[in-house]
Amino acid sequence: MRPIRFLPLLAMLWLAACSSAAPEQARSIPAVSLATITLAPQTLPLTRSWDGRIEAIDRATLAAQTSGRVAELPFDVGDVVEEGTVVVRFTAVEQQSGQRQAQAALAAARAAANDAAAHFRRIEDVHARGLVARADHDRAKAAHEAAQAQLAAARAGLKAADEQVGYTAIRAPYRGVVTARHVEAGETVSPGQALISGLSLDRLRLVVDLPQRVAATLDPQRPTYILSDDGRRIPASRVTLFPQADAASHTVSVRLDLPENETGLLPGMSAKALFAQQESAVLTVPATALAQRGEVESVYVLAPDGLIALRQVRSGRRLDDSVEILAGLVAGETIAVDAAAALQARRMQREKMAER
């Protein structure tokens, strides 16, 4: 922002080449104090905006991985769930029964494997002394290997049974909000059936569909912002340009990741993506210098003779605490910083001029 200077609106003398009546007219303009700035072009990046939609990066619908009856459904739509919390629990009678059977089968297989191993060691010792036939040694070895295979199968069966018991408690994969319940307590479900849906508000992104000619000129390394409805400019933490275009609409999708903090945005909301493309010289004025009357925008301009005049302008982009001016002003002109103060000064100036 250009430095603000306070100029007394004193009667200003024209150059010596001006007519002799000019100084008299200048002296007739009353002096007023007002904060002003002199306009100068600023080089700013040219941005273009496109409408998009906010969506959650982490969203999921949890499905059943085993059959059973819903025994517990502690959360409803809108509830916040911490990571690892049980969101659906089934009755586990059949699964626990299968787990006990698998444990018993493992114990039997372990005993059989120990017995076969001990028998094989005895046969192998006797065979080494030449007191047993080769066929008996081979049968003992085969029985030992078969017992070891059965033991491995029993261990795998117990692991599968443990997983089936674990499937009766559905846990949240991340911290999020419940968005839908697809079952109710008491219902019987089967594997693959949807149970509950949720999403995380900690990681959001804006998805924009750009025309392919625009996407071809997009540079993801340039500053990119998400513009909310209330005018906030949120810098994107990451920009992802899809490597293909939609065959029907001829558009290319772009994802803008929002920073992981409270932005006030929710999935499903609309927002704009601001893409910086190239730099251009523009005139800007402080937002406080703009006087709004209906749909007409104006600023207070100080003439070389100190007279305060109201001039209509056409504004463009809002840039933090300043506004781009597209038409109505030129570089080198002096304007008032505060439109409200300039209005009072202009009235005071007119009253003093009327008294004279």
C-alpha cells in the first residue's frame, strides 16, 4: 500500500504561466485537512475465478464383513466420532462359537504334531543304527510333515475365526461426523451390506471443472486461493490437476486442498477457486476510499486547486484491504483515503465558499 500523507487543502498557486485570475480563484477555496494518497500503478497477478464445490477428502460408508444381528448402534446423524470408536456392534454368538472351535482344533493339531514329531525322532534314531526299515522311516517322516501342515491350517483357522469375531465390532477409521445410518438396532445384516456413512471435516478440498483450454495454461505452482461466500481468501495447500479430460463436457477437474484448520466451510458448499495466471499493472484504492450509493461507486478526488470532487468509478477485484479500479481514475491523481471524512470535508468546503 502506498504511504498515506496528510495534505492541507490550502489555496494552491498555478504556474507563473497561468492567468492572473487563477491565484484569486485558488485563494477562494477554503483550507481543510484530509488524509490523501497519490495513485500509482501496481503490478499484481491477474486472477480468474471458477465455481466449485467443497467435498471431504476422507469419507466412507462402512459395510458389514460378517453376518449377524445389530446389537448396538450408539451414534446418530450429526454425531462426532473419534477414531477407533465402535460405531456398530453385532451379536457375536456364532462368531465366538466358531472361535472356540478353532481354538480346540488348534490344540488338537498341536498335540498331534508333537506326537508325530516325537515318533519321527525315535524312528530316525533307530534308522540311523540300521534297526528299522527305510519304509518305516519314510512313513514316520510323512506323518510328521502332515501333522505340521495340519497345525499350520489350525492356526490359520483360528486367525480367521478371530477376525470374524473382530468383524462384529465396526470401528471408525478416522475422526469424523456421521452423515447417514443405513440400518437400525435389531436388524439382521449380511456381508457387504452398508451400515453407516461418515466423513471427516479436518481435511477438505474444492473441486473445480475447468475448460480444457484454461486447464492447459494452468500452472499449479502459482498461488491459488479458495474464495468463500463471505469474501475470505484461503490459500490452497495443494493443487492437483487431473491428467485427463471429460469426454462429454471437455473439462478437466482440479482439486484444491484446504489447510487442515477451521475454515468454516462444509462439504457440499459452493466456493470459488482463484487461479493466478499473469501479472498486470492496475490502479488500486483503499477500500475505505470507496463511497457506495446504491449500485454506484465513487471516490473523492482532489483537484490541483484543492477542490474536493466526487467522481464515479468502476471497480474490479477486492484485494484484501484495497479495491482494483477499472475505470474513472488515472495514475497521478490524488484521492481521499476515507470517503466518510472526505464527505464532511467537502460539505465544510462548500459552506465556507458560500459564506465568501
